[in-house]
Amino acid sequence: MNEQRQHILICDDEVEVRDMLAEYLSRRGFSICQAGNADELRKSLETATPDLILLDINMPGEDGLSVLKGLDADENPPVIMLTAAGDVVDRIIGLEMGADDYLGKPVDLRELEARIKAVLRRKATPAPAEKPSEDDAQKRFRFGKTWLDIEAAKLTDEEGQEIPLTSMEFNLLTLFARNRGRVLNRDQILEGAHDRSWDPFDRSIDIRISRIRRKIESNPQKPVVIRTVRGIGYIYDGEPRTGTKPT
């Protein structure tokens, strides 16, 4: 455990839930603060920036999705959403808006701790590819209309303007860069960049790749940089192949 305790902000309108999570995570060595609604969360962020936010989606008044939309991906910490069991639509929307992970209620406390540690680990250290390619020594990779600088942890456009990335998006691009020309299935992608095994019903990877395509592709509806290999996964070629039909 680090000498400086990592700070987690829990935002949930249910006092019992907040207290339960706070007690458990405090015993695991985290520093905790609590917010019961969107206004309290924003006030807390004005005082100090936590290392991670646990954000309930279904809050009265301004809900968690609205709060998430207002957070700056560059300036604010990673977010794990807490969603009602089976609330798939909210999970998908939250991931599309930049949440780092989600967990259904009722919360399994051990799984929550594991998810928190995984997200914090990704934030601190980008996940490497399992088998680095010959391009591993290269630090800058072209992704369509953008450039990924692995050493600087930045994605920039042709004019050098930085394009905001979540930690998960950066890890995914790094994984593709270090596996240029290799087809990666969802198991490999999740293990290499997400630190958890694949659930056959988990669409988080597809959603995040869709978000990335909107940033790197000239036409996200017809991607040619990160291509879909139907029935298998995805491939990054570096440069679009002449005559290749995008998928």
C-alpha cells in the first residue's frame, strides 16, 4: 500500500449504500469522501480532486449520466458507474460518454475493490501488449487523421492539437499500436487493456472502439484504421490498405 492513501469520492443518494461502501473501502486503505447528489459532488471536486469517483446513475434530480456528461475527461478522475441490475441501456450510454467501468447493484464489495484497483492501475501505468511487436520501440503511431504518442500519452491531430482520451481509450490505442497487423479478439483486448475477463454479453470494448473511431477515422461509419474482422475481433494496420473494403 502506498504511503499516501488513494482518495475515492462516492456519490450515491442512498445513505446506507454510501456508508457501506465507505466503511468497506476505508478498511481496505482508501481515503473516502461522500456526496449525496450532483451538487455535493461538484462542491467536493472544487475542494479536492479524488483519484476515482464511484457514481450512482439513478439519483433523484440530476442523475449520474448528466453528471458524467459534465465532467472533463482530461481534468477529472476516472469514473466507475453504479447501475441498477440489468440496466444495460444506462451502462452503454455511460461507457459511450467516457465512464471507465460499471458495476451493477447490489454491489459485490470484493468485485468493486478489484474494479477500483484495476482502473487506478490503468490510470497509473498503461497496459502493455502481451507480446510486443517489432514496432514496440516506436513511440509515435499514425491512427488515421491522428498521431498517438505513447511516451507522452497523447493523441494529437495533424496540427498538433491534443484530442482528449480516457485512460481506457489510451490503453486500447497503445495495445493496437504494439500489435500492428495482428487480429485481436475480445479476450485479448480485455486482458491486455481492461484487466478483466470477457463476458459474452459485455459490449464495453465495442462501445469504446466506436468512440475511438469517432476521434481517429475520417469517416467513423466506414472505418479503415481499426477494422472489424467479423466473427473474430479487430485489427489495426497502421495505414489503410489500398483496395481494402472497410467494415
